[in-house]
Amino acid sequence: MKRQFKLSVSRPCNQIWSDFTPTQMGGFCHSCQMEVIDFTQMTDDEIKGHFTSLASGKKVCGRLKTSQLKSTYTHKLPTTGISSYVKAAAVGLMVLASASIAMAQAPFVNDNLKTKTTIVRPPVSNVDVIAVEKQVVKGIVKDGEGEVMPGVNIVLKGTEIGTVTDINGYFEFPQKLDKGDILLFSFLGYETVAYNVPEQVNNNLEINLTMASLVMLGEIAVDGVYEEPSAIEKMWNKVKSIF
């Protein structure tokens, strides 16, 4: 059975994160005398693991991005009772059936007629290495609404070489780039986008920037969405509906 849930900040906090004493999981708030967990750097799996391992009713204060509040987290609930035995039996039958089919289809092998397999590799020839030509990277930058964005900073990662988009959102990087070079597109209030230069650059390159997620502090509530029944439970429900 799978259970889906969302997170919400039930009691927003007006404390300043930089004032907290750093801890292993985040920071210690001296106002409420609690550790505030920093979820902003966690993956979805790490967030699921944290909340599914909590004792029932335990209070959690945390720091979250608004995008993490919108996400739906899914985890499997442990199976108990007879359903776990039914699943184990079903898996056992499938394994036995697969083994029987494999044995029936296996060709007859005579141990007295074993043959030696020789792997033939083509001779290595001296091939000239063709250098990959550097590429011009140019295009347009737009926001989430499809509007062009002038003044976007574009920098080659690891260097100070860069440019900005013009009034029409257009840009052309000042030097040719190699495959694997990374351009960083940044603008105040927006998430930075990293563009990895491919082997063949699109002549109509379009980069889209999205608004940066706000960060919220406060007591976190776990809002259950619904529990998805297992395949066996779905089958049982169909059987019950017949009678």
C-alpha cells in the first residue's frame, strides 16, 4: 500500500535563520528552544525518509522552500498479516514457473561435444583524431510566462568570462565553447540555470528562467492525501463488489 502526503507550515515563524546556532540537521532556535531542520538542501527521498521515520505526533520545526510544500511525497506502508504471505507465495509460484519454462526451453547439451570459442578482434589501425570544432552559443532568455528577459547574466562556469542579454532577451557568448562547457544564467529573484554545451548546439537556443522559491520557517504539518490500496486489495474489492 502506498501513502501520499504533502507538507505545510502550520505555524509560520518570524525568527531569522542566520541567528540560529548551527546544528547537524539545521539550526537551534533559542526562542522556541527547538532544533529547526533545514529541508532546503534535502532531496525528495531524504524528506520522505525523515517524516516516515518520525514518532507519531512528534513536533517538527523546519526550513522549507515553497516548491517543497507543493510536492507530493509517496512512500510504501509496510504490509502485515496474511497479505504478506500471499505475496510471498505468489512470488514463489512465479519463480517456479519461470524455472520450469527455462528448463523446457533449454537446448540439449552433450558434455562430450564441447567447443572452444575464439574471440576475433579487428586489428587496431592508426586513425587520426579529429578535433571537435568549438561552437558559437547564442539564443534568447525568457521567463516562465514566455516574456523575454533583458539584463540576464551569462557566465562561463569557473571563469569570469561572460555577457548579458540585450533589451530583446538575446545573447551571443563572446567566445566559442567546447562540448561540456557550462554556462550559468542568473538574474535576481530567479533560479540559476546551468546550460551544458552539447556536441551540436541548437541554433534557436531558448533558456527559460523560473522565479526562485521562497523559504519558509515554522512548525511543519504532514497533510495526508490518500492511501493507495495494494494490487491484492484492489482484487479483493472487485470480488466483494460481485456479491
